[in-house]
Amino acid sequence: MTDATAVDMSTDTRKSGRILYVASVVFLCAWVIVPIYFLLINTLSSPETVNSFPKSFIPEFDFGSLQFFAGFAGMLTALKNSVIVALLTMVMSILIGAPAGYALSRFDFPGKGLFRLLILLTRAFPLPLLALPLAVMFIQTGLDDTAFGLALVHTTLAIPFAVLITFSLFSGIPIELEEAAWTLGCTRLTAFTKVVLPLILPGITASAIFAFVISWNEVFAAAVLTIENRTLTAFLLQNLDTSPLHLKFAGGFILVVPALIFIFAVRKYLFAMWGIANR
Amino acid sequence: MAEIQIKNVAKRFGAYQALNDINLTIADQEFMVLLGASGCGKSTLLRIIAGLETATSGEVWIGGKRIDHLSPKDRGIAMVFQNYAVFPHLTVFENIGFGLRMQKLPNDEVTRRVGRVAGLMHIEMLLKRYSGELSGGQRQRVAVARALAMEPDVILMDEPLSNLDALLRMEMRAELKGVLAESKTTAIYVTHDQVEAMSMADRISVMHEGNIVQAAAPIEVYRDPAAKFVASFIGNPPMNFLSATPEGNGKWQVAGQTFDGPNTAHANLQFAIRPEDMQPSEHGLAATARIVEPLGAHVLVTCQIDDAMFRVILDSDTVVKAGQTLTLAPQSDRVRWFDPDTTLAVA
């Protein structure tokens, strides 16, 4: 009897635990997915449907709003600017971040702990605080309103992540692999290119894509530092303010989708960065 | 010719002295084992020879050429690592041929050499596989083959068998010994496993706290330990020690019995004997058996003589019970003496 009750109780607790777990998962997923789903429905609906009530939960597949954007003056230029800035950010943050990650993982040097902290601290300064001095400096050096200038700011934002991701990637490669390469005729450089690089290339790609997304999503610096050569975010921010509702939805959709796709592609490495085991 | 000379090599990590003034000469084609407990500096010494670590002071010479300022690739060495370090992104063939490709050897030469060492290590059928598809023992074979393919003057091995299970380790031990003897390279082999050291080495260097305590042939290290550390580190169970007081004229009293010993002026000495060098007899040391462990081939008896623990290995037919008193006679030519102050052997 007592045995049976004990078993019942444990299955009971397990069951309620399971329900709680599933409920939390459903809630968190809904929290993220529902707004994106509404964005999708409204983007693919005609202006009349967007402004009407009650809402339909099934998209109409009306591409009017998206078509409007495709033909909107300056839209394609802004898209091009966004891509250029994001690519520059991607390249620069890897070129600067990966060596720093390698050094953190392989060498012991005085102030290593402080250095790691400082890397994170670069994220502690709010951009609005830096915007004015940056704008003045950029105007003085002629970097204002250029893709390169904006990419520099975005690189600063992306570097902490590039360093942390590559640090964890390099730490995952046993030093013996490099040492074996050295004894087999490699210099430090050729050991890196022939052994380490092929092994971390997928991770580096992920880190690069993450830098791309950071730049793609960034709006404040883009809005302050560019006028003619606006990136997509800054361009939409400027124009959507006064646009009708259905265009706002479409604009939001255009911004969200690429970022989502990219983050989904590199999710494994982002978990690795935060110390969660790869799944 | 690849004689290795290590001259006054010392290594300090911050305040920690890992190696004290090491001097060692390893003859051409000799199989030298560096044996010691973890933290004794044996791996550090090997890594200094390999060029993966820089000595704080001292010189390393290989084949009459000073090499301690050269990078690892220019030293004429090849190394086998404890965790194998087989490159995961390359096939077994490309792993073994990695060093040859770095030397820019022609394709057919690479194929020939890889084929030869793969045959030696019995891994011909694995050449197309990746490291992830190999067992630990197979990876070990790849790592050794990769080192042999370089046809180095000196092959350095850092605990290469310690990650294998016991049976495989025994098999690889014999195989490695044969392959290395045939390759005619000078070999330095680091291990903490005394059986490995005894069975493979031409010469063993026993290391302790950053010093080489004794460098000699295995049987000499076993029979004539230069210091008490060696006597208690080598042999399983280790040597037994009893304190001895002088009776004059080279006579020493040990547990109530008189033995012939060194004719010296020491105030006291330690009498030492290996467990297998004792026989039950009419006259000898009176020992009370405490624990009796029949091990098949023989019986291990842990006894008490005065206040000291004392282990003997007796024939498996011997009938002993715990609590029983044994009279044990040491084989006289196997008795050794140590100075309790310096811990060194006294002849």
C-alpha cells in the first residue's frame, strides 16, 4: 500500500512538473512568435484589412505593401548601404576580434582578467552618450556619412561578441594539436592556417554572421552619423514615422526577417558563447 | 648520429622551480625513459627538448648541434602526445603525411612513406578514415606512425600509452619497443608507469622534485637504487626498510639480528630488502603476519617487525595465517643500506 502511494505521488509530481515545463515553453514561444506572426499577417494583408477589426489570423497573401517598398525611392540604396556596412563590420570585427580571442585563450599575460572585463565594458557606454562627440569627430575627419565610418562604430559594438565567441572556439581546440603541428614542421602561422583555422571555420563564420546582424539591426548610430547614405534601419525610421500603418508593418517585417534567419543559422555558436553546451 | 646532451638545464615557472640543473647524456639509438610521479618535471624536460618550452638556463644538444634556440620544426625531432593530437579535420593518410607535406616532398614519396609506417603500425586499412571514426588504440597508432613517417633523429613520447586500457597498453608496449628498436632512432619516453619503464627502457632516469635521482639500466635501478626515493618508488610492493644500529666492524643490528653491512662511521643506517628476496627459514627476522593476500602466482604477506610494516612475497604453496609468526631470512647479496639523513645508498 505505502509503496503504491509513493509511486503515485512521484508520478503525480512528475506529471505536474511536466505540465509546468510545457506551459513555460509554450508561453515563452508565444511571447516571441505571436508578435512576429502578427507582423507577418499584416505585412501580407491589404491596407483595408490592416485597418479593419476584427483581425484575421490567416494571411491574405497580398503583396501590395511589399511591392510598394520595392519600388520606394531610396529603398534599394538604403538596402545596399546596410549590406555594405554590415559586410565591413563583419570583416573588421573578425580581423580584430579573432586575434584577441586567440590571445585570450592561448597566452597568459598580465592584466588578462582586466582585459576581458574591459572588452565587456565597451558595451556599458550607451551610444546616445557617445553620439555627439562621435558625430563631431567624424565630421572633423570626414568619416561622417560614409559606410566605412558607420562600420567602424558597428565594429566597436560587435567586437566584444567576436572576441568572446572566438575565445571559446579557440579554447575548444586542444593546444596539443598546435604543438603537434609545430613539431611536424609548422611555424606558429602555418600551424594556425593548416590546423586551427579549418577546425574553427564554422564557428568563425557564425561569429561573422552575428557581427553582420548587429550592424544590420543597429539604428541609433546609423541615424545620427548618416544623412545621404542612410542604412535601411535609419531610412525606415525616418520614413515610416509618417507612413500609414500597413507600411509600418511591412517595413518592420523587412527588418526582422533577415536578422531572424541569420541568428537561427548561428544559434549553436551563440549558446557556446554563453557557456551552454552545444546541442 | 643523434646523441642528446642536456647541460645544466633548469626551468622556473614564476617562483616554482620545476627543474634543477639537469645534466644527462642519451646515447645514439638509446631508449631512455624518464620516470617519476606527476609534477616531478619529466614532461617539462621532454618539452624543453622538443622546443615547446624554453629552459630558464642551460643547453640542449642533439647530434653535436646546439638546438635550444631553434623552433621545434628545426630540431630533427618528432613527438607523440598523451592525447594523441591526431588532427580531426584530416584523414589518417593526411595525418601521417602531414609532416612530409610540410617538407614539400613529392606525392609518390609521401604515399610510399605513409604506406610503409602504416604497415609497421598495422593501420593500412584505416588510411581513409577520420580521427572521429577511430578507437583510442587506433588513434595512438596513427600518432606513432605520424612521428615515424618524419624519420626523425629523435622521437619524443609523452605518456603515449596512459590513455589506453590495461590490456591494450601491454600489447602496444611490446609493439612500440619493437618498432622503435627497428627504426634506429634515439627515443625519450616519459611515463609514470614503472612497469612500462622497466620493460621498455635501455636506461631509466628516475626523476623526483625536478632532479634526476638515478639514471641507469632498469635492472640496476631495481637492484641498486641510488636513493631511498628510488627504492620506494620502483617495485610493487616497494622495498622494505628497517632501522639498523652499529655493532662495530661492519656489523649492524636489525630487529635483534646481526647482519654484515658497510664498515662506516654512521650513527645508524636503514636496512633495505625487496619483498621477494626473503625466505622463511630457521634463523632470521621474527615477523608477525598481519594480512595475507594470495595472488595466484605468489602470496603477498604484510607483516610487522617491531613497529615497522614489512611486506614479503612468498611461494604460493606457503601456508600462512594472520597472527602467525614467521622467521624470515634475507638473501644476503640482495640487502641494501641507506643513510637516513641523506637518503642516499651506502655501499
